[in-house]
Amino acid sequence: MERKDVRHSEIHFPEGIKWTRQRKAVYEVLWEEKEPLTPVKLYNLVEQRTADGEYALSTIYRILSAFEEKGLVEKDASMEDGTLLYSLRRGNHTHYAVCLECHKRIALANCPFAHLSLEQETEDFTITNHKLELYGYCKECRDSGRLRRP
Amino acid sequence: MERKDVRHSEIHFPEGIKWTRQRKAVYEVLWEEKEPLTPVKLYNLVEQRTADGEYALSTIYRILSAFEEKGLVEKDASMEDGTLLYSLRRGNHTHYAVCLECHKRIALANCPFAHLSLEQETEDFTITNHKLELYGYCKECRDSGRLRRP
DNA sequence: GATGCAAATGCAATTCATTCGCATCTGAGA
DNA sequence: TCTCAGATGCGAATGAATTGCATTTGCATC
């Protein structure tokens, strides 16, 4: 069983939550991955990198809910097809460009709304947050010349 | 919320597609509704407004896929929870402000990226489309004073 | 208006993601 | 070390979406 080297000292497990073996494993995988993950992908990654026991998929779901409640992760859905994606809250605020061909998600360097204040008050609506996704084709798919909708 | 009277003569059923009773009913409901709808809500609305027979939910799904393929409807998912939403393609390009309390979706008057050309070419990525959602609280929920995350 | 057939529908069964109930286990405070 | 609220594993239940197949139906052609 291949086991990636992890420097645990780098990871700081936030307080105020019970850190079980399973929760640590999930947190570590999220810490290492830069892309948002579906619960099932996360489950596979956790299974694959740990030798110390089996995990139940339902536990992964419960852990993600708990993390979300504590504000440790951000849950959002791809606007493309609605699949749920989880990523660690790292303080920064990221948008993605999604390739319509290979479904790769590329993080944008910065948010086009960064200059707006976080809380925007208008007559009818108080904006607290926003989500943006760009769609198109990544360099590789564009150059491969085999696009589904050219 | 005003309920518009529909003159069927206003509706133009695009050509190049077989217009069955069921497809017309779905198209009409989509035509009348300003908000994007889930397949199930659409199913209920169609059942409710037609006296001429029963509909199968699977048919609604197949009709929506067919409409999407023909470019008649736009399918997207709420970034909030991933529920699939369908709306008629009316040529314009709409974003929504979503109330985190009552889940109402309010159409924005215009797109903040309207000044950008539709196809944006960059080094690594060719942008063909984008989706934006604003989150926060609508006037009614804000004033009701009973917000879940105040 | 009648006919033929490819395509659309209804129905039931199936798949897949997500949630839930409950018995057992365990992290972390006393 | 002991204790127990809360976390987990497992399997069953839910719910959305898809699929296979027998039947029906627009609509192009006569």
C-alpha cells in the first residue's frame, strides 16, 4: 500500500472538535488536495492512503457535514451538473474555470469582485457571498483539436 | 407575486422538434415561469394545470434533456446545494440572487460581465460562458428578523 | 382523410448519491 | 484509568435520475 509522506507538523487541526482517526485522515486529504472533491473521491483517496483501517462512506458524509458546520470546509456544487464539492476553507476566496471537455477545474488567481466590500447592502437584498464559475476549454483540450462543441 | 395570464397564441413552438401534448405542456409551464424549476416542480406544475391526462416523471426528464439538446432550455445547478434547475432560453443571460433563508431566487437586472466579450481568449483557457450567483438575504427575510445566520 | 413508422411516452425496475437507525466503539475530560 | 457524549460501521431506506421495453402518437407521405 503506497503511503504518501505527510508532515503532520504542517497541519494544524483546529480546536473545538473531536479529532478521531477518520476525521484526521479526511482533513489531511483535503489539506493536500488543491481541487474541490466529491465525497466519493474523497472516500477513495482516504481509503487509498491509509493502512490503518476501513472507512464507511456514510462516515465521510457525516464528517463533511460536521466540518461544514464548524466552518472548516466549504461545500458547493458545480453549476455545470450539480455535483457536490468540498474544499478546505483556507481564508482565501477562490473561483474556478471549468473545462467543458475534460472537467478539470483551474483556480483563478483572483476574484473579479475582490474590490467590493464583503457585505453589500442594497435596497432589496443584502449580499453576503457570491459564487462564480467560468466555463470554456483549457489549453490542452483546445490544442488537442477534439472538442465536443467546437 | 402577480400571476400572468397566458395567451397561448403568444407562445411560438420552435420548429425542428416533435411537439407532443406533453412537450407542449412542459414548454408552456417553462414559458410562464420566470424562475428556474427543478424537474419535480415542473412535473407538479404540469400535472396541476392540465386536465388532459397523466404524465410520467421520466417523461419530464426526457423532455428536458431533449429541450436542452435543442438549446431550448438552459440547465444549471444551484451552487448552494446542487439541485438541478431548468429555464427557458430567452436569449438574455440572467444571474440570480439567492436568499439563504427562504431560497427565493431573484433575477438580477444585468450581468456584471456584460461589458466583456462573450468569448474571452486567454493564454491557458478559452472562456465561453460563466455563471454567477449572489447569496444573502432578501428584504422580507432581513426585515422579519429571524435569520438563521444573522 | 388515411397510413406507416421513427420517435415519444408510460410504467416498472434499476442505478447512484445521500441519509438514517441502531448497536458498538472511542477521544478526551474528569 | 474511567466514563460517556458523540463518532463510527453497517445495512437499510430514501430520493433523484436513468433505462428497457411494450405501447402510443406526431407528422410526413400518400
